[in-house]
Amino acid sequence: MHTFPDAKAVVRELAPDEPVILNRPHAATRAARFFIEKFPGKPLYAVKANPTPDLITTLWEAGITHYDVASIAEVRLVRGLLPDAVLCFMHPIKTPKAIAEAYHQHGVKTFSLDTAEELEKIVEACRNPETGEPATDLRLCVRLRVSSEYSELSLASKFGCDLTEAPALLQLTRQHCDWLGICFHVGSQAMSPFAFVQALDRTRAAIAEASVVIDMIDVGGGFPSIYPELEPPPLEDYFQIIHQHFYALPIAYNAELWCEPGRALCAEYSSLIVRVDKRRGEELYINDGAYGALYDAAHVAWRFPVRALEDDLRDPVQDFACYGPTCDDADYMAGPFALPGDIKAGDYIEIGILGAYGAAMKTGFNGFGNAEQYVVTDEPMASLYDGSRQRPEADNVVSLR
Ligand SMILES: *Cc1c(COP(=O)(O)O)cnc(C)c1O
């Protein structure tokens, strides 16, 4: 991958006709090191947030050894790149064929489930094909349903067993494995550490009721990144509160603590160069949108930082909305995006913090899916990891906003 100092250099050299994704391996490495050094347990990478192979190998080189995969295609992808990585199949609904291939061909031992049917599916698919003996090395995680009330994107309704079902499912699952975990997901971009307190309280209730030995607690993803008007408290606050509440759980003395960040590990990895192809008043028609890397900007009106890449724009910034390139009214990003008032057709814009659920969402709809990718070495437009937002070591007061 060709390397440039920054987005302006790319525009000067290439004047790209199509959107360009800019990747910052140093930002992903820094995020991974932060989690490895400061999270009081093991951080997995949730591959769905951004499955770019260069990112996956960058995270591995930074020390991320475990990967949360959710489909057989993700299993094959990560196994192809990283023969020694530990893969955890954390989607609670899998097909028998996907489970069997993951277990027998790719060495996957860790699976999540939220029903007795899924447990049975896993046990059957992992039997020894010759002897019919059940697998003895399964590591199973029961997914609990928890509240998403502190998060920008809910994951509360689809997966997870509720507190009335959890004790029986934990007891049943314990009969099929020597290593039993509990996992949950508080929703993406959790804006308060308290999201994890609530979820861990529910975990405690489930364990107390089930009275089984628990070997692992996986607090999932949901760790925030930083966007306009979505500036979270320092991640250290999340880690500290998780640590406290984990230690208070009635679990095995050597129980492990895991987390599965997607967004927090990769959001700062990518930005996007788009070109203004037309201006109509305060609306800019740009060449990427709802069916591309700006899925969240369109569908959940998420705001991303922007900057104009031309040096000759002089007017003060004003608010713009953007249309994407397809022939569809839904291809619209309300923003607002603050850009110089004299921006015009032909000008380029960089949109930042798109590494999570941005690059991963690009489709070819209407013929607009192309994007070259380059490495740039400048800083992301905002960062949780550049030292500017961390609490000083001495100040270990957790604020619950
Ligand atoms: C999506 C997902 C993640 C990552 O979530 P983020 O909010 O991006 O951190 C982790 N675990 C599971 C099971 C998921 O579905």
C-alpha cells in the first residue's frame, strides 16, 4: 500500500475521481496497546467492525491474540491471515455446517449461545466424526441480554437470554464443557461506564441463581470512540469500574475477564476522502454516502469530523448537509458538517473517524462501491489515545456521568 503524509498529499498527487480510504496503522497499534496495557483482562478484536486484512495483521503485531468472529467467512478470513490466533465464534445463532467447519478445520473452541437449541447444535456439530464422541475441549459462553440504555446503538433486543432463562441454561451448558463463560453486549458507543455496572449486576444475579462455576466473564464491546458531540469519559474510567465489579462476582478464583471492542480499536484507523460533485445552497453532493462508508452518517444521523482539503477556501465555516452519489433520496447525511462557506464542486473533503463500521459497510449499489486505500502517517482527526484525554495516574476518581 502506497504511503502518503496526509490527505492533502493524496489529493495533490492523485486528484482522485472516486472516494479514497486512508488508513493509519499507527492509530490502530496505539489503540491496541492501550487496551492490552490498561484493560484489566484480555481484549479481543471484534472483526465485524472492520475486517480489512491489513488492520487485522496490524492488531496482531500490536499484541491482540484473540478475535471475535461472527460468521464462517470471518473465521476463514482471520485463520487465513493469522494461523496462531485464537478465534471465538461469538454469534449466538450459527449454522451446524459453520460450527463444524470452525471446530474441525479452523481450531475454534469458543462458541457463544443463548438457547438450549444452540447448545445442542454446537455439541452435535463438534462430535468426533469417526467415533461420535462428544468434544471435551469446548469453551462455551452464555450470552445474557442486558440493557442498551447508555449506548448510541442498541444491541439489546436481538440476542441474549433473559434473567429468567439464564440460570437453567448456565446449568445445562456447564454439563457440556469444562470452561464456562458469560458474555453480553451493552450496545455500541456506550457513553457512560455505568452501562457495564448494570450488565455486571445482572451477571451476578444470573450466577447466584444458577450456582455454577464460571470461568470467564466477557464484557463485550461497546467501548466508545470520539465523534463530534459524542465525547466520552476516559476509557480508564470504564476499565476501572469493570475491574471493581468483576472482582465482586461469585466466580472461580482464577476466572478470566475478557472484552471484545470493535469500534474502540479501529475507529481512528480510517478516514475518507470524498469530492464535492455539485453544490446546491447548503447541500453538497459528494461521491460517497449511505451505501458506502457513510452508512451511519445516513442511517443513524451520526456526525463525523470533517475538513476541507483545499488551501484557497477563505470563508468562515457554516453547516452543510450532504447527498451521496446514488439515485436515492435516502442517500442523505444530515450532519451538520461544518465546512468553509465558499466550498464548491470539485473540492475535496476528508471525513474522519470512519474506521469502525465505515469502510466495512461499503456496497457496490448503483455502481459506486470503489475506493482505493492508502496509508497516511498523520494523526486521526480526533483521538482517545494520544494522551490528551487520559486521566493523570494519580487521579483515580471515577466519574459517573
Ligand atoms: C459488534 C459486536 C462487538 C463489537 O462492538 P463495538 O460496539 O464495536 O465495540 C463485540 N461483540 C459482539 C458480540 C458484537 O456483536
